[in-house]
Amino acid sequence: MHLDTLRHGNFAKLGDAVTDWEQMTKKLAELKEDAESKLKAKADAAKWKGVNATVSREFIDRTAAEFADAHTQADSITKILSDTRGELIGYRTQVNDAIKRANDQNLTVVDNHDGTFSVMGNTRPDWSSDPSGKTGATDQKTVDAFVTEIQGILTKATQSDDTAAEALRLLVDQAKYGFSDASYANRDEAAAAVAAAEKLAKMAKKPSDMSLDDIKAFNREMAKYHDDPLFAEKFARGLGAKGTLQFWTEMTYAHAGAKGPELETMKDLQNNLSLTLATASFSDSDAMQGWKKNLLDETTTNFRAPNSPNPIGALGYQVISSLMRNGQYDTEFLDAYRKDVFKADRGAGESNTDDRWVKGYNGLDLGFGDGDGRDPLEGLFDGLSHNPEASEHAFASKADLDHMLGTTTYTDRGESLGRALESAVTGVAAGDTSAAAPPHSTAQVKIMANIMKAVADPDGGANLVSQGLGESFGDMAAAYMPEISQALAGPNSDAAFLTHSDAPDAFQGEGVRDVVRFLSATSADPAGRAGIIFGESIYTGSLLESHLSDPSLFQGSRQHVLEDIGRNAGVIEGIVGHSVADGEVKAAIDGETDYNSALKDKGDAAKSWITIAFTGLEVPAHYGGEIMEAAVGGTAGAVANGAVDRLIEAQQMHGAKDSGLYTSAKDLYAMRDSVTQQAQWSTADALARHHVNVPKDDANDVIRTSVNAGWDASSEYLSRTKERP
């Protein structure tokens, strides 16, 4: 910044801009509140059907999010502008004060109009005889001191101006259409993020110079900023697409076989780098669009460390996917990358996929304890699992879904594929227990139907359960209990089996066969079976609470709806129980230890299913609104929570001291009695909570009779859909 520019700067217009932005931010805050509390809240509560269930709801959700982002961006711009204006006014005061003090010492400060300035002594002929002692000789130390002081002020002012301008450009360029959600309290905060990115990108360009201590310092800085949009973009651009992949390749080579503290440091680096690049992927700036295109251009490049004796290093596919295991990447970017990887994987055929990615890469290890990274589909699936929208896109094609399921026999990608499928059919990102699950869309239900059909295939479909997918299948079954229940109950059962699904009857008719075989096959996995048990118990408890608290939901007697709910519990868990008795799961369960352990471990996850509305169940407004979400209503889900608690604690059944709830995999009737007892307890909880005047013995008798009827019917369901011993 030139001396006269700062010295005579008029910041009135900048002040006007700050005022305008403050007013804009205030107005956007009001619009944001209206969009969230009125527009989106009403849309969430509405019972959408048809096209509106997908197009209109999604449009409203995105619109509300845009208002929130618009407010965030305006607030950041306001704060950066205001902070910068205050700093520049302060620097102007400082430089004018320095010039005044120089003048007091008979020194003149002038702008040379070429980016420099001069400090020189005043010369007057009469000073040589001035009695005050002034002379024409200027003290050079004094001159140098003023030069240093003024230059320091100008440097700080220039830095303030330049960093503010860069932060604002980065901020505005983040979103080509719409707004950025980047939030900053002042210019210093934004400038610090950009400076940190420049520093780390410079370090990463010379990975061979980074000691373990350097990497730890690198990690600390990146852990602080990996969610910061400006930092993430500046880092990615600074290192470049190819440079990013080369950096990670060299790091994995240099620290191959790491153990102890070194291994933990490298795991942290992989995590932080993944999260940073995921954040950067959301930027729509021209520079980042080019970065993402360049990254995709490197998928078939052979990356290797300069000092590696092996001419075969790692394919770009493998390096990219190894950095997708953590963080949520942008949907558009994931779509583009996934199409490329899927095409390459399909080209190898199902049985050759392992050779396609492993052959020639035996020395490769990009995972640091989390697999070797040779199969890029594993990392991609993990990336998809954190982005439900991209996951749904990935498996919308039945051909792609069937291919990926088929490859699990020949690869180790089953578990990561399972997590991606869960995300696709539930709309909930892996590990996310904070947000309510959206109602199942028609597209999601179709994917779920295709998954069940694949597992139900008599020609080896059930084998998918043992390929690392069993636990995820159980979780999916839990999430789809409303649709599964309506399928087993038959047409026009929606009044009893409540749901917000856009396609609640999609599994009815011919789909019932697939439902039964899917549940039976999934029972072969201890964690899968536990998921079904928890899902059914949660849904039964939720239904009981809903119907007993609000009789208007079902136009009929309470006894009738209790019979429907009890029979449904008997059918679903009877399918599981009879599958156990048929001997189909004995090889997968070491006695009862594996199953009992899985039941306990699944309890923590099951708790979150209630909180995030995994079942999407309707509940009367005064008990938590139209979505079963404990966080909203406070009391909503209490009966379901009690059911989960009893399962986790393996509570003893009344009159059977040696038989814990659901813990026996050997005795068919013990499991039937467990279903009955759990349903009776949930009924008692609901009656007590909502002060419903139904005699306890009557309720218990209705539940027992209906569960037994459903249990007996489950055997017939199995016999009609598959060959049994």
C-alpha cells in the first residue's frame, strides 16, 4: 500500500458498505428463520405423495439451506469488511502520527509515487545561526528509525488489505450458484486459515524433508482447520491435484510398516487429509473445478516414491480412494468419480475384480491399519457412506448394484459396500446420529427392494450375508420395518402400520417372498439378526405408543390394533426364529456367544435409531410431532427406548429364571416367549404412560394370542418361499 493511499484514505464508502452489509445480514437472518421454522418445518410435517414427495420436498429443503448459507456468507463478509476497515483506520492514524513526530524533528516524509517513500531532513539557510541549536545535519539514526516505523505500518496495512481481499474473493467464489456456508468472526480469522494453508501446502511439496515431528505439527494445524472452506481450498490448490496424490504416495512409502506412535501419527494424517480434501470438494470456484477435473485425469497415472525400487507404485484410483475413507465429499464430484471407478471395475467382471486392482500392487499399503488400499472400491464405498445422496445415485442402477454385490465373493469390500448401501436406502450418513432420517423416497425403496431380491435369489443370494454384509442387511431391515410390516400384513394395512414412506406398499404382492427370504438369510449373521430383533422391538414399541395414545389413528377397536401389532411381531421374529431352528445359522453362531455379543453391541446403535427417527414413524403432535424423534418431543420414543434397554440388559423373562430375553438361539419356543414378553412389556409401558384404561390381563392375553398366531404363520411364510429341512 502506498503512503499517500493510506495517509489520505477516505474510508467513508467502506463504512457505507459495512452498514449495507449489516442491514442485509439482519434481513437474511429473518428470512433464514422463516425458511426454517415455517417453510421447512411445514414441508417436513406434510404427507407428500407422488412427485411432490421427491421434487417439492427436496426443493424446499435446498431452499431453506440456501437461506441459511446466504445469511452465513453475508455475516462473514460483514465481519471481514468491518474488521478490515477498523484496522486500516487504525494504521492511518499510526502513520499520520509518525509523520507528525518526524516533522517535529525537522524531517519530511514524502511519497515517491513508485511504491516507495523518503524521509529527509529539512534544510533552511538560517538554521546555521539558530540559537535553538538546530543544524542542517540530520541524525541518520533518527531517519532510519522513522523509515523502519513507517514501513512497518505500511506493511501491516498492506497485509490487512490484501488478506481481506483474498479471503473475500475465496469466500464469494466458493459457490458458483448460491452461497457458501463458510463462517468467520473477523479478517484475522480468515487470514489465519489462508496463511496456514499456504504453509502446509509448501511443506507438503517436499514430503521427504518432513520428519515425524514435522508431520505431527502438520497434523495439529490440519486438525484445526480441516473443516474450514478457505483453508481447504487454498491447501488443495496450493499443492495441486497431482501434487496431492504424489504427497500421499510418498508418505505411505516412507512410513510403510509404521507401528506404535508412528502408526497413530500416520492414521491421523490420513484422516486429516481426507477431511480437508472433502471440505475442498464443495468449492465451486473455477480454480477448484479445475483441481477436481485434474484429479480425475490422474486416475490411471502410476504414482510412486522417487526412491522406490519398484517401478509399479499406485494407480491414481487407489490413491484417491484411500483419501475418501473419512469426510463427506461433494455429491457432484463423487458422482463423477464413482462412474469412472464403476466402469473400470465392471470391465474386469465379477470374478476378476480382485486381480484388476491387486495384481502387481502387492507391496502397496495406503491404509495404515485399515486395509491395504489396493481395492479403490473400498475407499469409494466409505466415501459414499458419508453422502446419502451420492450413495442413492450410485445404486439406482440395478445392474451396478448386482455387479457390486456379486464382487463381494471375490473381494474384501463387503463391509464398506454394506455401509454405503445403508446410507443409500436410509438417507442417513454412516456414523451420523444427530439428524432425523428423512422419509424413505420411492427411489430409496426401489434400491431396498433390489437388495432384498438379490439376497432372496435361490441361486446363492443368501451367501451375500457371509461376505461382510450381514450386519448392514440387519440395519436396513430395521429401518424398513414399516414397509416390511405392511408387506407381511397385506393390502390396506397402513392404518395399523404407520410410516412416512413414499412407497409403503412397495414390497407387497410378489415382494413378500423376497422379504421373507431376506429376513431368513440375514438371520444367519449374528449382528444382522440382532438388527432385526432391535428393529422389530423398536417398531412394535413405537406403534403401541402411537395407537394407545391416540385412538384416532386407527378407525377400529384397540383390541383389533393390538392384535395386528402382536401378530406382526410374531411373524417377523418367527421368521428369524424358525430360520435358527432349521439349522441355517448354527454354523455362523458359536453356540450363543457370538449372537449374545452382537445383541449387546447393537444396543448402542439401536438407541440412535430411535433418536434419529430411523423408522420414520408417525406420532401424535403432543408426543413429539409427526416424526418419531426423541430430541423433538422429549417423551417421544420412551416405550421404544424401554424395549431397547431390556434387550441390552438381557433381562430375565418372568417365570424363566434361566432364560434371558432373546438370548437363546437353540430353543424355538423360548424365543417365541421372548417376543411375547417384550411386546407385553411395551404394551404395559404405553398403557401406563398414557393412562389408557385397558385391563392388564386383557392386554396381555391379546398380545400373547396374536404373537403366537403370527409365530405359527411365520413357519408357513418360510415354507411357501423356500425349501426347508
